[in-house]
Amino acid sequence: MEWINYSDRKPESAGMYLWRMKSRVVEGVFVIARKKFRLRGAGYHNVLSPEFDHWDGYSVNVILPANSGHAIK
């Protein structure tokens, strides 16, 4: 399995992805979670985004700690 930084390359299709993020509580520990990516309406167009995104009425925002990424099999 290969980890890809979300800022470098975003997933290209909807589905389940593994996410690896630095823990906000325990330094040096990574949290791995399975999250769904879905196509969602964002104003005049659809975007592919994770289920933990934030829609502010103008754009879809994904707020992640540095070096967070998803897994490619």
C-alpha cells in the first residue's frame, strides 16, 4: 500500500479510502481511518470530496493536518 499526500494528489473516483493523519492528542502517533469519498453538489458544479469536508456555502473545504494522506492499493 502506498500513502499519497492529499495536497499532492486527490482521489480520482468515489469510494472508500484509508486516511492517515497525525494524532492531535498523542505526539508521534498516526491515526488511520476509513472514510467515504463522494460526488457532491457544490454550487454550479459537482466535486469529489471526503465525508468530513466542510461546505461554507461558497466552496468545499477539507481541513487536514500537515502530511495527511490517503492510501492507494
